[in-house]
Amino acid sequence: MASGGGNYRNGSHRNSLKGTTTTATDRPLSVNSNPLKPALKSKSLSSVGVSSGLRKSSPGSLGGGTANADAVVPGRVRVAVRLRPRNAEESEADADFADCVELQPELKRLKLRKNNWDTDTYEFDEVLTEFASQKRVYEVVAKPVLESVLDGYNGTVMAYGQTGTGKTYTLGRLGEEDMADRGIMVRAMEDILADVSSESDSISVSYLQLYMESLQDLLDPTNDNISIVEDPKSGDVSLPGATLVEIRDQQSFLELLRLGEAHRYAANTKLNAESSRSHAILMVHVKRSVKGREPAHSSENGNNTNMAKSLRPPLVRKGKLVVVDLAGSERIDKSGSEGHTLEEAKSINLSLSALGKCINALAENSAHVPVRDSKLTRLLRDSFGGTARTSLVITIGPSPRHRGETASTIMFGQRAMKVENMLKLKEEFDYKSLARRLDIQLDKLIMEHERKQKAFEDEIERITTDAQNQISEAERNYADAMEKERLKYQKDYMESIKKLEEKWLMNQQKLGGERKEQMVSTEEVAEVKKLLSKETTLRKTAEEEVNNLRSQLAQLKMSEASANSETLKLRKMLEDEAYQKENLGGEISMLQSQLLQLSFEADETRRRLDRGVPGKFPGALDSLISQVRPQLKDSGNGEKAPIAKLFEQVELQKILSLLEAEDADVRIHAVKVVANLAAEETNQQKIVEAGGLTSLLMLLGSSEDETIHRVAAGAVANLAMNETNQELIMSQGGISLLSTTAATAEDPQTLRMVAGAIANLCGNDKLQTKLRGEGGIKALLGMVKCGHPDVLAQVARGIANFAKCESRASTQGSKIGRSLLIEDGALPWIVQNANNDASPIRRHIELALCHLAQHEVNAKDMISGGALWELVRISQDCSRDDIRTLAHRTLPSSPTFLAELRRLRIDY
């Protein structure tokens, strides 16, 4: 036999899904090539079929043959053998030795060399050489099983063999680099998707591994102890805890296979660099609707026929394809397994041994089959001796060094060929679909009834409207007739009245001349009396108003006299106040000029000292400068004494005493001096020991001057750069004082100093809880309202320091639970400013997001808050290599982030 390279080659066999049938004439399972040796290695298949009355199968075999011996045992397990080509190591080590096997694919025979002159001959359903392509293997081994699954049967395709002989290559190869290398799993799903209907059919997949007798979900690694449930009536095996994913296209199936392979256990042994340490089980559930089938009975009339059709549930066929990639059997002395790998090898060999015992019992028609000895045999209960069509491919290697393992694999396949299954069509009524259809019909009937009811109501309303119109018309006619009658009678009445009035007027005219003179005199007397009464009333009212005005005038004169006296007093008081204010203004001006003179003299003195120029020092500093002049002379070599040395000679305590001076300007100058001294690390310890820190914190709490607040906060920020000083600041209530200062400050520079001090304190691991409890985080977040870039940069730095300390504490196990930043509501601001235009702000925010994402308990809050998108952007577009690398490493380490990215269909 010619030996090949390490990879399988492509074949040229082509076929369609439904057009391929495989026929196999029944042959003896083993023939001894030496006529002098005992009888055949195993019984013939025909004898097995006759004697196995306990396990009869349904018509039709895996290969679809009819006019052959398979018709007697249609459910027999079909076995194909595949030879792996020599690899590089075998080509070098076994160069002087012939292969231990010889294949005769046209006769479907395999010869196993016992020595140079003696061989054993075995027959299989298919013999695949090292040149057989992946497509040829699929069409011979798996395609007949797949056709049965699509017709509603259960089917199993399984690979068995020594480790490193190509089981995973045969079944699970994805073919990403070369499409011709696609294995049985990928090709089977392609044919299933091509044959099913996306509207009426469904496909769902589970991917599991059996590792150390523990059934684990490869699609959900956290689900590592799945139970196996058996139906006591039907004997069907189900896995209620396994993840079941619905498949719509080939790409999503390939992604599931990649995810599962990434979680599968593998190890490096002497026999295989990537030896599978677990049995992989792929379960594909295919649910198909059966169309066009009518029941045997029919109704007598058309209405009953339609009713029967509407009430008849549709038929559904549920097929299940199980693809099993068994871990390779191995001998410990050859594989070199040690430690945990040795324990894995023992577990693999035990489960394979249990499978072999079950197949032996089934082949010999034993009354007891030990299926409960291993979880593997329980999972494959339906595949061997059950109701599924089963096709087994055994993989062997050509090396004579592994002849024992090759012979064991061949005998396993020979015994498996004797196993018969009772094939059963998985067909049932889809009552859920019937219920949905009846609901739709019910909705249609209700809508039709409502339509007819509305039409009936509209007709009733129309009739009612017509009747009302007729009644209204009759009423109007009656009213018109009554009105005409009334007008007629009224006209007659008015004419009668008019005649009577004319007669009365004539009589009145006769009497009017006599009474006219008497009526005129009476009216004149009444008018005079009315005018007299009005004049009397007006006179009384005028007198009352005059009296009121007189009394008001008297009161006004008294008020005016009193107001004049008060005005004189107030004028005198204002003159006294103005005189005192003028005196105080003069004193203040004099004090300010003296203070400015002293400041000028001090600056002048400092410049002279820096230049090393001797001279007379004016003012009150003469005595102090005289103390440090010898030291300045001793410095020599033209070196200038620093200002810190000058104040050290003057005594730091005198400078700190000025922090409590009553004059605000003096306090401001003193605070500035202390802040400048605190900027140098060598002076910080001396300032703290001399009580400078306490004085600065007291100024923050007692002073209302914002300049003092700004300079004092800056000095505290400088001192807070030392870890020991940080604990002193916290113990003296520094966070509370800084938070209060931030709440009342309006100057952005003051807020920047306060934020810088809190940011330095945020970098201390020991102070996290106390800092947050005293309102440090809320104070930082409150300062963002200022909007000044310098303030926001300090806030971002503090949040980054806090998040970094939290991440370190979580990694060390000293902190559990959500981030305190998230609990205090900092996440929305962090996400909002993650892409800020200002580089310092953006850099700190990106670093804070990466540290928050390193703790799994924060993942859900970050996803809901929109931080996941920013993390993806940071991992791809961040200008800082270290931050981008941190984000890129953090995202895949979180199962929650990975699940959300898969849900959003984001490749990462």
C-alpha cells in the first residue's frame, strides 16, 4: 500500500441528498486467509439475522438495500472502516516496515497482517482507503442516516478508534481553510438546511461532552452537570438541562461548533498533539410537518367533511441525529499519560470498555445488557439495540507498532455489525399547531359575527331614524296648523280691542279739558319738595367732611414735628458714623501700605539672597535675615540657598503661626508660603510634624475666603501625595471638609484643587470604604457640574484611581459585590465622557472603564448602562496601547460580555 501525507485527500464521488442509495450484499464478517486455521473469526450476518428474533427491526436498512440479505435485518448497525495515511513520524520510524493492514475496497475487505506470511481477513459494509475524500466518507457513512432522520427516524453516526487516527477530523472538521475538508457534522447540517422549510420546519442543536463521567454543556460551560432522564414507557433518553439552540443558517451552526470546540478538553500525548480527552456528542433535532396525508375515514356530508378537516391536527415528524466523536482509546505505556492526563485516560478507557460490553451483549443476544455501567452507554441506549439507524466508522492507522490497537478496533467494529435496532418512525399530531389554527378560525368567526351584528344594529338604527323623522314631520304639520288657528283668533281679538280703545279715547278727551289745570299745580309742588330734601342732605354731608379734614390736619402737624426731631437725631448719628468710617479707612490704608511694604521688602530680600548680594535688609525682617546670613555665606561656590532653606532658618513654626492671624491678607500670604513649601517632598514631613496639616484643615472649615480655600486645598493636595499623610487627612475629617468646600466653591481653580486632593486620596487601597462613606465619591461627581476641563480632568483621575484600587481588591479577594462607583451613580457620567475631546479626561475614563469591567459582578450594570459599546471602541480605537490592550484582554474574559456580544451578533 502506498503511504500518504498527514492530510486526507479529496475524492471525486458526487451525489445528491435523496438520490443516493447504498446496497451491500451480506458477506461473512471474518474470513481466515489460512485454510488450515479454525473457522471464521465471527458469525455471518445472515446467521445473526435469523437467530436474533428478540430484536427485529422495521423495514428498510441504513443503506436502503432491498434485494439482498439486509432485507432480513433492516435495522442492523452498519460499520465502515477508514484508514489514516502515515504521518511524518510514522514515515520516518516505520520506513523499513510495511503497513499492518491491506485494504480491498472493491471487495469491502480488510486484511490485518499477523506476520510476514499470515493475515486475517475481515469484511465491512464500507472500506475507505487513505485516499478517500471527506465527501466520499460522508455520503457512505452519514448520508443514509441523515435521510432517515429527515423522514422521521432517529439516527446515530459515531466514530471509534485509537487516539490520533482521525475521528475528530472525520466528524468535526469545519473546513475553514479548505471547503473539501468539511467533516460529517458540517456537511449534514448543510443537507438538512437545504431540505427543510424555514416556514413550517425547525432545527435545534445541543452540543455536549462527557468528561470524567460528567456530562457538560459545550455551549454553556457553567452548566457542567447535566442529568440524563429516561422515559420509563418508551425508553427515550432526554437531557432537560442542556442548551438547545435553534438553527436558521449554516453560519450560526459553524459559530456554535467553534464555541463548543473551544470548550472541549484536549491534551498533548505521545500519540497525538491534540488528543481529545472527552466524548463529544452533537444532537440535531429536526421537526418537520407532514403535508398531504388524509385520514382513513370521511364524513357523509360536506359540512362534516370541512369540520373534520378543520379539527384534524397536522402530523409532525421528529427526527434526531446524534453525532458522537468518541475519545480515542489508548495504552498508557504508549501515550505517556501522567498525573491528571492519566486519570482522564483511565476514565476514557472505562467508558469505552462499558460500551464494548454492551455491544458484546447485544451481539450475543444476552438477556442483560449493562447500559447503566456508564453515562456513555446510557446516552447511546437508543443507538445500539434501540430505535435509531446507526452508522459506525472505525478509524485505524497503518503503523505496525500499533497492530494490537488496530486489531482491537477492528474487532469492535465486527461485533457492532451484529447489533440490530428496531427502527421506529417518530410521528405525532401537532396539537399546538391545531390550537393556533382553531384560535385563528375562532377570531375570524368572532370578527364575522361582530360585522353582522354591526350591520343589524345599523339597520335598526336606520329604521328608528326613519320613524323619528316621520313623527317629527307630523308634529311640525300639527304645530303649523295650530299656529295658523291661533293667529286668526288673535287677529280678531286685537281688532275688537282696538275698537274699544277708540271709544274710550273719545270719552277721555271730553273729560281731559276739565282736569288739566288741577294736575299741573300738583306736580309743581311735589317737585319743589324733592329739591329741598336733596339740598338738606348735601349740606349735612359737606359739614361731616370738613370736620374729618380738620382732625386729619391736626394729626399731620403732630407727625411732622415728631419726624423732624427723629431726622435731626439720624443726621447726627450719620455724621458720627461717617467720621468713624473715615478714621477706620485711614487706618486700613496705612496697614495695607505697611503690609505691601513688608511684602516688597521680603521679595527684595529673597532676590538679594538668591543673587548672594549683601546689603541692609529693611523693616522687621532684619533680625530674621541676620540669622541666616552666615549660612548663606557658608554655602560657597556660588550656590543659591533655596527659599525652603530660608524659611527653615526662620523657623517653620513662626510661618505656621501666621495661618491663625486675624488679618485675612496675612493668612493668605502664609497659606501661599506653606503651599509652596508643601510642593517639595522634603518639606512635607516637617510641615505635618509642626502641625501644618491640622492648621490647613482648620482653615478649610473656619474660613469663608475662597482664596484661602483654593490655596489651602492645593497645599492639602500636595501633602496627600504621601500615603502616611493620606491616613492623617482621613483621620482628621479631611474628606468631609473637602466635600463641604467643593459644595460652596464657585471658582473653577478652587474646585480643581479640591478635586486633586480627593483624587490623590482615591489611590489609597486602605481608605476606599471610609472615603466613600464620608461622601468623597459624591463630592467628585458633584463637581462635574462646573464643566471646566481642568476640574473634569481631576475628577476623572480620581475615579480612575478608585476603580483601579477596587479592581486590585477584587482580584485579591478582599472585596466582593458591585463597585462602589456604580452604587453611587458614577457609571452614567463615566460612559458619557468616555469619548471626551479632552485627552486627559478621556484617558482616565477609559482606564476606569477597563478596571470596572475586570470584575464580573459589574458586567450587567455596565451592559445596561451602555458601557459595553465603549469597551469595544476602546479595544479597537484607543490611542494608548496599554489601555487598548487591557480592554482587549478584559472583554473575552467575561462570560456575560461574551454572551451579550453574541446576542448582538458582534464578532469579537
